[in-house]
Amino acid sequence: MIRAALARWKPAILAGLALAGLVPVGAQADDKAPAAIAQDNWTPNDEDSWLFDVRSGQYRLGDGVRGYQTPQGICVDLADVVLALDLAVRVDKKLRRATGWVFDERRSLTIDRDAGEVRAGSQRFGLTPTMIRDTPAGWCIDLESLNNWLGVPLAADLSNAVLRIDSKEKLPFQLAAERRARAAGIRPQASFDLASLPQAARPYRAWATPSVDVVASAGMVSDRRGGSYVQARYELFAAGELLGQSFDARLSSDNEGVPDSLRMRLYRTDAEGRLLGPLKATHYAVGDVSLLSTGIVAASAPGRGAVLTNRPIERPDAFDKTDFRGDLPAGWDAELYRNGQLLAFTSPNGDGRYEFIDVPLQYGANRFEIVLYGPQGQVRREIRQVQVGMDSIPPQQTWYWAGFAQENADLIEFGNPRRGAFRRGWRGTMGIERGLDTRTSAAAYVHSLMIENVRYNYGEAALRRSIGATLLEVAGSYADNGGAAARASWLAAFGETYVRADAMRGWGGFVSDRFINNITGIYAISVDQSVKLGRTILPLHFDVRQVGRRSGIESLEASARASASFRAITFTGQLDWARTKVPVGPDPADNLTASLLANARIGRVRVRGEARFALSGDNGDTRTTVIGEWAGAGKREGDAEWRAELGYDRALDRARAGVGYTRRFNKLQLTGFGEIASDGSVAASLALAFSFGPKPDGGWRVSSEKLASRGQVIADVWMDYNGDGIRQPDEAALPGVPLTAGHAYVEASTDKAGRGTIDGLEPFRPVMIGIDAGSLPDPYIQPALPGVVVSPRPGVATHVALPMAAAGEIEGSVRRDGGNPIEGLSLELVDAEGRVRATTLTEFDGYFLFEAVAYGRYTVRLGKASAAALRLDAAFAIGAVPGKATPRVRLGALALKPLRGDVVIQGDRPIGANSARGPPDSGLGSKPLP
């Protein structure tokens, strides 16, 4: 038997690995230690040895398990089983003990041979002389006894030399094998250039029925201070297409369920800048929009109006700061992180939005993460990438921006609109930015703003220059009232130290969004530094800010922030200090406030805590909140979740405790929450969230996913018999095919009609939709395409076609021309479109194999880096066409030329590289050997 023969080689192989330190303790025995003889006088011998494969379904675990046939049955090597099942168990042969835990830290395992017992969790087993046998490889344990100790059904299939695991519930090593298989299926796609892949574009329509997200809640409050009342709120968000444009609308109510505001927007976005013909716009919108911010005059402001620009979609308004704004329902909180460090947190404003205004940027890469927390444990994350540096200055390009809006006014308002101390007015901004060279750019703007019921008109200009690893901008502005202002801002990066300095000064009664409340000057400097403490990285932030006013009042503010992560715990702490000086009378006391945010996972519970303490001064804002969330019972992970909340508010002198439960169904999400306070106040609420949208074949579908605010893709998968990429009536649909979106694994697969739906995609961001080839049950049916790239639009579905094709194999072997086989050479399989579809390494004898290759035309070539390392001519290429007639293509033995100028030895005669053999007209630099 072949496997039995392999088993005889395994001890010798492991002995060699042990000398190299590649086998863990317990995997091999001391060569000088004789094998122990059990009471039945059996001794290990080659005739009784086995080498088993460990199989769990379609997955192979580990590199084989050694075993023996004994009079009592099969025994297997403990160290091999530990490696195959990835167990946290250590074998100490000197102490004759094995200790650790099995699949769960609560299920400990102790094998004590001297004490003659085994403890597995709360169970105890006695040891008999034949349960554990000493062999040259290590401890060989009776298979039936090992099953009892581990709680795993290992069955020996002697006819196939396989140990099979048949478990009703998937164990950790099985889940890990599935993850590795999915990653193996997705990983080759990571090297693809999205622009080189097939594209699927959805043409705009005069009307596309919108998808709608619905959030509704009802609650009862009995407040000892505010009285008792019942409230009901709802928010509807719809997105679709109208008149060849994208549109969205948001209708929200007040606490009594009466419509409060209606925001609507008609727009188009194209990252390639192909809108409006010669204008080459990337975005335009009419309705509820957000206006541009600049360094001296304008701050970003929402309102009803219109905007037009050709600026890149994700570029910030200003080079040293940016704004984030979005919808935030009542009861939700938002946190903003940059490069893993907490910058700010906020609750929804009166308009149901979150706003992070003038967020400072660092020189280099800025990765922002906006985390939204719902009242019943919902968590939403949005990722934004902003690059600041020389690359952010467009060389020899011109960008423009124009927009106007009525500030803080929704398109349609019901009842009495909310107005501040000063009425809202119309405002507008126009500007251009030109890259003078690769390091220098200039910008000019004109503004018209309504500030405190007075209209001002401005001109503003800025010059930006990159100097080494720093970026400097100087700007000036003049207003029609005779006022003027200047600003200088500097960003720098020195290793892990990031510095930001900013200075603004106004003269002649200059007033703008940046100079309000009588401000005449703002001066600030901040430093970010990452400190390494052992294996822990501690990001630190310090900043100081001085503000001067025409009234003579001056304020000085400083803050310090630190973040730290220790295993499953993350802390962010911040100290804020403020001092105010007044021209008349005593100065007010200094204010010192401390804030702390902590995230941790304790067992199954995710804990999030926020605390704010007024340490000195007249700021009485002291409050703490601790939230714990853990999964409840459900068919799938994440179907149900519990939430417990504790809080204290010093201003109200009130402690509170609440508990909530969230249940997610396929069609909707239902949440309930109850709260009680120390003063006798109570509250309870019930919330419902779901989305609905049109089906591609007619009718409607309801989902708990956000269909309106996110993109959707509908994929059709079928067996493409003729290879034309178009489904014919006789080509069968393929059900149960798993789908992928980019690098992520999604829980989506095709139905009986071969159609699958992927929801929750980031709008206007290209993503490759493909098939998870690593999870296909039949390796001889494979995707005909690596994937299809789409740019999803919110609220509407984009269709993609993913044909499948029969698959074959391509094999061969490589050797140096006139020399030996080549081991470890990287080979690439390139399809007819020039895309690398697979890679492989040659084995010790030069053999290579490409498995599961969809029928078609391919080229086998050398990996450039591998060819250079082995001093081979990288020009080698040979064609292969697996198909129905020849599903397995055998290329035979291929002779590879060395690099030009190398010398190889054939027998006793040196041969120059130019004399290496090969067909003179092949152009491949190589030929198959006979």
C-alpha cells in the first residue's frame, strides 16, 4: 500500500526536520530512548505503520498523522494530531505530561502518565498500559481513547488511509480551513488592475423605481423633571433615478410623528470626470447640497441650492483640513477616528445630521473611520482615505468649484422652520485651483455670505508649496467693507512626528465664517507623535490654541490625547484645558476637563465606555456611560443581540440603567429598549427598521439591509457551454454558487435560477464582483472570468454576468537547458486578455500543475522575480489550450535558457548562454525536450 510505504519514510523525514528545529516539542522522540513495550508485548515496527490524511469534508488538515496498527486497534501520534487540529496542547516528554485546552479555553486537557489519569474538562479517565504507547515518533494514543478525551469523532478509514472528522457543529479548525479556502480563492484577484477587467455599467434611466430605507420608533417617557409623554418618530430615505439623474430624498418627522422636513437632491457623480461635456465635471447636484469651505472666509454649510465641480470626489476642501457630514437618526452617536486615534464624538443635531467640521489633516496618509452607534446596539462604519503631500497638488491641472445655497434650510420645510438668532440667507462661492508645477499650486475664490443679517462680498487667494516633507500655504482675503485678513498654515512630517502650525489675523473689522464673535486672530500649533513601548504603539497628540477678540478678551486652550491598545482593550484619553483673560474685572477660573473612551471584549461581551469629568472650573459637564453588548440566540451569528447600559449625569444628579434587545430577521430589524433612573424616571421604546426596493424581474423585495443608501449588484451565473459569454436558452443556471465583492467574503450565493444579490456596497467606489472559486464543490467547473468591475449607485441595482466554464489542467516540468530540474520556480498562467489567472511553484523534480483551469487559450510564462533569482531568461512563454477535446494539457519537459552571458555546465564541457538549444523560430527561448 502506497500510504503504508509513505509512513515508513515519515520518521526519517521528521528526524531531519527535528535537527533543523522545525518540529515542535513532542513531535519526535529521543533517538537514544528505546521504545516501551506494553503488556501485550507489541512493539512498533514498519509493517504496522500508517500515514493518515486528516479530512474534514472537502478540506485536508495538517500534513499527515502517523499511526500504528496494534492488537487493540489503531493508535495515532499525539503531536501530529495537535498540529493537524491546531490544538493548544503541549507535550512534555521529560515530565511525561501533556497540558493545554481543546477548542475552548474552558475545556482543559491534562494527560499525566505518572499519575495514570487524564482530565478533560470536568471528566476524568483512567490510563491503561495500552492507551499510550511509546514509539520512535512520540506518544501513540489509542484512537478510541483519544476521541473520548478530545470530544472529536475521529474515524479511521483504512482502505483510503484517512482519518475522517464528522462533526455536526463546525469546530475551530474547520472554520479556519474554510477561511483559508475562501482566501485562496480570492487572493489571486488582488493583483488584478481593475481597469483591465471587464466592466459593467448601468445606464441612467428616465425613471428607476427607488429603494427606500425605513426607520420608525415609538416610545413612552415618564420623567420626574420633564413630565410624561409619548413620542413617535420616523425617517424615510429613498434613492433612485429620475430624468437620467440620480436622486435621493429624506423625509423625517418630529417627536409627535408629524412631517418635519423633506430633503431632496438630484445629482450625478463620475470619478472619471465625464459629466457635462467640455466641463468634465465629476459632480453636480441640485436640491439639498453642501457648500465648499476655504481657509479664511467660508466654512462648509448645508442648505438648498446647487453645486458644480470637477474636483476629485474624495479630495478635501482645504489642504490642511476637511469636513465630514451625514445623516444621523435620533438616538445615535458618531465617533471620528484618524489612523486609529479618536478625534471627536458627537450626537445628532436638530437637523438629524452629524457634523465634524474643520477636521485637521496630517502630512501623508490620513485614514478616517466614522463609527455610528445606534440606540439598540447597531454599529455602522464608514472609511475615508485622504492623502496630503506633494501628490495632493495637481501638476498642470485646473480644478473649479461653484455653488450657492440658502444656509441650513431644507428643500421643503413643514410648519415653522427652525431659525437661529440671525435669519438664514443665501450664500455662494466660486473658485479655481491651478497646479503651477509638481510642487506649487494657486487658488482664487469669490464669495458672497450673509453673516449676522449683513451681506459681505469677498475675494480670496492662496498659494501652496511643497518643501521636502512639508506643505506650506499662505492666503489673503479682502472684503467689500474694507476689512482684510491673512493666513499661513504649515504641515510637516519628521519620521513619526507630525507637526501642524496655523496662524490667522484680521484687520479693519474683517468678518467671515472663520472670524465670528469679534475674533481678530487665531494661532495654533499641534504635534502628533507615536511612541513604541515594547510591542505597543502609543499615539500621542498635543495642541495649543490662542484666540484674540476685538473686545480685548483672550482665550488660551490646550489639549492632550493618548490612545493605547492592550490585547482586546483599547483606551483613548484626553485632557482639555482653557484659560480666559478679560480686560475688566477678575479673570474666570480655568476649566479642566478629562474624557475617556474605552472599547474592550470580555469573553462574549463587547464593552464600550465613555466618560467626561469636569476637574476644575465652572464647567459642570460630568457624565459617564458604559454599554455592554453580546450576541443572543439566533440561527446565524448576529441575528440577535442584547445591550445593557449604565450611565450617570452629574448635572441632573441622576443615574440610569437600561437593557435592550435587537432581533434581525431577513426582512426587518426589530429592537426594544427599556430604561429606569435613580429618581424614578422610566422610559421604553420600540423601533423597527427595514428596507424595500424593486426586484429585477418585477415585484418588490424587503430586506434588513440598507438598500437605498448603499449599492446593489445582481449577478447571473450559468454554464457557458459555447464560451461566448452570452447565456443561451439551453445553457443551465447554476444554483448555490458563492459570490465575492472585492477582497471581502459576502454571505451571498445564487438561487435556483442562478441569480444572486449582493447588498451594502459603497456607492461610486469600483468593486470587483466575482465567484468564490475556492468554495466551489466541483473543481472542474470554474469561472470563465476573473470578475466584473462595477461602480454601484445608491438605491439601484447593477446587473453583471458571470459565466462558468468546464475546467481542465495544464502540467509539465522544467529544467535547465542541458542541466538539472528546477525547483521553486514561479510560473504564471496568463489568459487571452493578458491577465494572470493563477501562479504555481515547481516541485523538487521540476514538475508543475495548474488545476481547475477554465477552458480557453492561455500562456505559461516565468515569474519575473523568480526567473531573475534563478538566473533564467524571463522571455520564456508557451501556449496551452485546454478544451473539451484535450481537458488535460501536457506540455512535457521544457528546457529553459540561462540569462544571456551566463555559463552552464553540461557534462565536462562548459556551454555559453548563446549556445543553449531552442527552436530558432519559436521566439520562446526554450523548447520541449523529447
